Amino acid sequence: MWDFSLTNAAKLMGRTSPFIILRLLVYVGIALAYILATGIGAGIGYGVTAMGDGDGSGTFLGGLLGFGIVSGVLYWAREYLLYLIKAGHIAVLVELLQGRELPSGRGQVDHGQKVVKERFKEASILFGVDQLIKGILRMLNRMVMSISRIIPIPGLEKVAGAINGVINTSLTYVDEVMLAYNIKTGSDNPWQSSKDALILYAQNYKTMLKNAVFLMVFMYASAFVIFLVILLPVAAIAALFPGSVGTWSFLSAALLAWSIKAALLEPLAVTAMMDVYFKTIEGQTPNPEWDQKLSSASDKFRELSQKAASYVSDSFSANTTASPAADTQAAKPVGGTSADTAP
């Protein structure tokens, strides 16, 4: 069975209520922006194509255009959503798992974001790390599941393919556990600590994948129940819009269910996985054999290794900049003249 406790994870997550409220505001706000833009676009499309003897067939196209505009805005904002909200929440959850006390109210959000900015000086660094981690995790799953190709059991390859698809879906929050390791270690080199986190994950992939799949099933089943609960009232509201409302009521309910999943269910899953991961890797060090396996199998892992090797932290740069001055000071005689140093 699984190695986590949803009750304990929920208790820990409840102690980060300022971030939960922030996530609800942001993700429900995104869902409402989608619904509003889609509804306005559908209304405009209907109005334009219903003029004269038109049949209002532009409803779908207008709604699609509104949906696309919001998607475009969010595409450019995704780095900062990760940087300021998800990563900040992970930072305070890591501290809770370590038994530390957290500030209350808005101070907790500021504290979490401060920790992230200390570890990742720019949003682009965190985003780049996150994208590489996701790609490497998908590759690792393919490598692990490739055993089905050499075992002569009829139908096993199709079953393995389906399982691989489920596992890839479960990785929507596993990558955040890798970021948690980054924050927990306090490393000045986010690329190196991400590499170590991935190797440790690979060493314990059976345990991690098992728990990830259990959590994914729970999370999506819960989201589906939420979707069913809100579908009826959303359909009643969607009926106020012109034209066919069946598609839009379904889409609106799905968006609201997604927002609740992102705000509440995903941090619950991340908290549970963080607890499993840190307990599993306790006392372990990255295995060089897994380093070699991942390097030979993944271009992205090699890229991560190169970035780790070439990365220069701010503290290292400051030390190397200061050292010539220190050497100069050390070379000067005390007192400022040679006579002062004569025996």
C-alpha cells in the first residue's frame, strides 16, 4: 500500500492557510477569467453572426477566441505563478516538515517567497530547473517501464504503455518534490541540488512511483466528484448566456473543478509526497551508477549536469572578487612603511 498519511498531510497543509487562501484566490480567479472571457466571446460571436438573417453560428468561435486570449496571458505568466506561489508554498511546507515555526498571516507568504528568492535568484532559473526536471522524470519512467519489451508475456507491452501514461500524469506534482529538496538542502547551486534530487528519486523509484500513482488516483477522483457537485449550479448560470450552453456549462464546471484541484488537492499531494521522499532518502547519498545511467539515457540530464558544473553562485563570485583585495592587504606591511617592520 501507500506510505503516506493524508490526515497528517492535511494537518500540515492547514498550517499554511495564508498560502491556501492565496492559491484559491489565484486559481479560482483564473477559472473565472476563463469563464468570463469565454462567455463574452461567445456572446459577441453570437451577436455578430445573428445580425440580419444570421443563425448565431459564431457562438463557438467567439467563445474559443476568448478562451485562447486568457490562455495566452497565462502562458507568459506561468513562470511567476510557479516562482511566487507554488515554490513559496513548498518552501514553508519544507520548514514545517523540519519542525520549524512559521510566521502567521501575510508574513508567511512573504517568508516563503523570500526563501525562494534566496535559492533561485531569478524566476527564469527556477522555471528552467523545473522544466528540465519534468523532462528527466518522463524519460526515467520510460526507461523503467522498458522492461516490458524484453519480457515475452502477451499483451504486457500494452499494459505497460497504459501504466506509463498514468505514471506520467502522476508526475504533475512529483517535480515539485524535487524543488522541495532544492530548498531543504539550502544549496547555492540549484542545478546541482536538482541533479542530486533526481538521482535519489531514481534510486528509490519503486517507492516513489507507487505513492505517486495512489495520490494521482485519489486526486483525480476527488476532482471528478467536485466537478459533479458544481456542474448543476454552473449549468444554471451558463443558461443566461445566448446560444447553446451545454458545452460552456461543462467547460465552466471543469475549470472550477480544476481551480479547486490546483488550490487544495495538489498541495495536499505534494505535502504527502514530500514526506515520503524525505523519509525514504534519509541517510542516502546519490549513487554514481544512477548518475551514469541517467547521463547515458537523457540529453536533458546531461544538460542539467553541464549547468551544475558551470554554475557560479553569488556567494562564490563574491568570495573570488574579494580575495585579490584580501591578498593585497595581506601583502602590505602593518603600519604602512618598511621601517615599521624592521627588526
